[in-house]
Amino acid sequence: MHICFLMYPWERIDAESDTTLRLVHECAQRGHTVAITTTSGLTIRDSSVYGFCQIIKKGIKIPDNIPRFYRSVEFHKARLPMAGFDCIFMRANPPLDNLALNFLDSVKGDTLIINDLEGLRVANNKLYTASMSGAASRYIPTTHVSKNRDYLQRVLEESDSDKMILKPLNGFGGHGVIVIEKSARQNFSSLLDFYIGADDQSNYVILQDYIEGAEEGDKRILMLNGEPIGAMRRVPASGEFRSNVHAGGTVVKHTITREERELCAAIGPKLVRDGLYFTGLDVIGNKLVEVNVLSPGGITRINKLNRVRLQKQVIDFAENIINSKDLLMQRKNAYRRAVEDANL
């Protein structure tokens, strides 16, 4: 198979914890042709989309130790047609680069893209979670998305809770997430001015019910093809309510509970329908607070906590889809030949 990772620059990888590196390593160990490129490496020539790629050299031993693989891997560079890849893994960091998706629109019919371009378009911000309906809606905390200051102030005043969560709509990694307490609502107007900004460049913000137990951390549940494959619990640092590892949180082993499996069963079908095959759910209590669809992480830490290799399941999934697609094409060609032979 030929696999491309559309990702952040290779030199920025943290070899000890990076999820994308685990996926790359798994592909290389299986003998696949592996290329990496960045969104800025996409180009068009003669109406075809290419990527300026680094391709892992074939014929060299791939060490089992992943940090060692990162340090020793050798590349050669080439401009390659993106339609020539069997699979493209979208692993660029947030925020979503919509222009990169536009580049890839022309190849999505020829190539498996994980995650699907249309899925990324609809789910790249927190509106995706806030607007879920049907069975999934019971797992979503009451959420208000607006840039109307008067409305947001009224929501805070009328809330039954003593505190709420305020965060930017397009934030990621825990950036900008704060707790608003009613006792300090005299500062709320100033915070809204800061978060929303000026009228001609205003931003949407989220005001969400505070979930009891949030101070004890959250759970990251990795989903593959609508099913949970692993989880960890993230514990905030002392004096911090955000549990993101980048905000100083730590991780501990977590076994997915019955209630969390029910949540996954309610959310999973929508993820699959939207082509969001590999995602990360952030769960507090039994409420879904975010779906990570662009470069979801956590494989390395979950692997260490449970002595598993989740990257194997992800690449197995991609291989199975591609092999099924190839088999379908072979059968179609055989049927076409039978029709053509009948006209001889």
C-alpha cells in the first residue's frame, strides 16, 4: 500500500508521545510505501494535486523502538500525485486548514482519506458536539453558542448552577477554557469583550453548563469506526481545572464503564456516517464535551498504560477498507470483461 500522512513538520514531533509517529512506524514496519507532507506542501500542476513529500527509504531495517526509528529514519524527497496514494491520513494540528481540504477534493474519489473531508468540514469545531440530536443529545451538556453579549450575560444570571464554562468556539488543547462563577459575574462583561472581540472581527464563544466532577479530570476515549478501542483518564495539575496534558495534566489508566460504552454506542453511528473513522472523545462524568476529529492523540499514553498497540488496529482498519475496495474493483473489471467477451 501507498500511504501519505498530511501532518505537521517531522522535526516538531515529540518522539516519546506522538500518536502520528506511532501510525507512521506501524506502516513502515509493514513494508508500505510511506510519505509525509504538510498542508503547505500541496500544489497543483496540470490540473492535478501533488504534494512535496518526504518518502521513507525502502530496504532499511525498521527498529522496534519508535524513538530510535524517529532518530534514524532516512527520507528522500519527491513531488508525488496525491491521487496515487491508497490512503491519506489527515494528521495536521488544529485549526483546520480549509484550503488544504479544497486541494484534496479532487482526489477523494480515488483515495481513502481518514478522516473524510466532508466530515472534517462539519466537525472541526465545537458546534458539531453542541448540535447533536437524537440518542446522542442526552450525553451533551446544555450548551449556548453566541456572540450576543446580552444573551450570554442573561444565560449566566439565569443558570441554576453557581458556575459555567466559557471557551472559544474554535479553541483546542484547552486554550482559553475558563470557569465563570456567578459570584464573580461583574467580570463577565470584560471577559466577553476579550473573547468576542470587535464587531467587525467578532468571534463566537461557548457558554456551557459546568459538569460536576470536572475538577477531577476527564476521559479521552479513542474511537475507531464508531467503536471505542481504548481510553485514559486525564487528571488536572494542582490548582488547575483543565486536564489537557498540554495544560499540565497527567494521565492514569481507565477502564471504559458501561455508561461510557452506552455513550459511545449513541455517538458512534453519527461519526461513521460523517466519515469520522478515527476520533477522540473527551468525556466528563457521562457527558460528551468534545469530539476531536483532526489529529486525535492519546495512542502512546493508552498503549503504555495498558500494554497494547492501538496503532495496529488503526492500520488494520485502513488496510481492510483498501483491500475491500481493490477486490470490488477486480470483480467489476472481471464482469466488464465478461460483457465485452459476449459481444465478440
